[in-house]
Amino acid sequence: MALANIKEGMPMGLGAKLTPDGVNFSLYSRDATKVTLCLFDSPYSEKPSQLIDLDPVKNRSGDIWHVFVEAAGEGLCYLYKVDGDRKS
């Protein structure tokens, strides 16, 4: 996947939501201090093709972290890397 155009995204609709223009990603995490969206070219890729660090000011609404990836489509493989304080 070529470097994607990244926008703030929307907090509504948790998960990966496909739109005609791309994919909106949103994740609930009350205790996260940093979230990175990792995009992969295929399910067999050993390393992500792109890392997107979410800005806690622009990409967070309350406890919802969100980002929009233009031109992303169906079948995109992704995962989140989440850092934060673990509370027992």
C-alpha cells in the first residue's frame, strides 16, 4: 500500500468501517496514552507497510481513538499497538 492520506476520522462506529473514500478506524481505550495503527500489505507480511501514530488531540474524542485512511479498501490487514498505564 502506498503512503495513505490520513485524516482525523470519526469516533462513531467502533472498528474498521469501509466508506466509498476509504476506511474509518475507531478504538475504545480509556487508559491508552499512545495508539499506533499498523497497516499491512497482506496477512503474510512480517512487517507493517505503514505506521500511523494517532495524535491524542486530533485523533481522540473522550475514550475513543479514531483515524480515517483515504483510499484504503476492503481486505486491508491492520492491527493497533496501544501503550498506556496498566491498572490492576
